[in-house]
Amino acid sequence: MTKAIYDDGRYQVSASIVSTPSRLYPLANTTAGVRRDPLWMSIALCMLTGAGIFTYGDLLSGAEICVAAGSSGLALVIGRQTAILRLDAPGHPRTMIVSSRARIWKIFQAIRAAKLAGVEREVVLSTDD
């Protein structure tokens, strides 16, 4: 078994495999991408809430305005701290991992480092005469 580049007990990235709790993906064929959809959705929610408060603020009580602004602000905080990692490999179902931004970034960087190490190894092997 190869040494894990990243292992948090749930997700593991090694030189040849990306392991999720339900699937294994071969690293050579896997594409990964980080998405920030929760952030964009929370920004849209804040803008919609702000427009609603601006338009109907005279009909709302102070408590209703505070609840609306507070809940959209909480959604913005959660959206900022959340990210999605998309894993796709031919012959394997696509998966999306939703977790904290820091964890997703660490997994993505481990996949990137493993892929770059594989490319460097191939280049060294192909330039040997």
C-alpha cells in the first residue's frame, strides 16, 4: 500500500487512489474541481433579503427585520465557510464532497500534488535514454 498524502480518517489521497467513504477513484483518470456554490447562493439570499427589507421595511416590525437580516447574515457566514469538491473519473459516478473550505482545499491540494508528482515521474522516465 502506498503512503497517504492526505488522510483525515474519512477521505484519503495517495499516489494512485482517491478514497471517499463510498468509492475509490483512480488518481490518473480523476479530475477534481472546487466549487463555491454555497457562497454564491448565500450572497444571492442576502441580496434578496436586503431588497425585501428595503421594499417592505415599512410594513415589517423591528423583530421581523432583525430575524430576516440575521438569518441571511448567518447563511452568508455558513456559505463562506463551505465549499464543494467535485470528483469525476471515466467509468465512475461523479461525486461531490461538501465540507469546510479548509478541508476541501487540503484534499484538492493533495490531489494536485499527487498528480504533479506523477507527471514529474513520467517526465523523468521518458527522458531517460
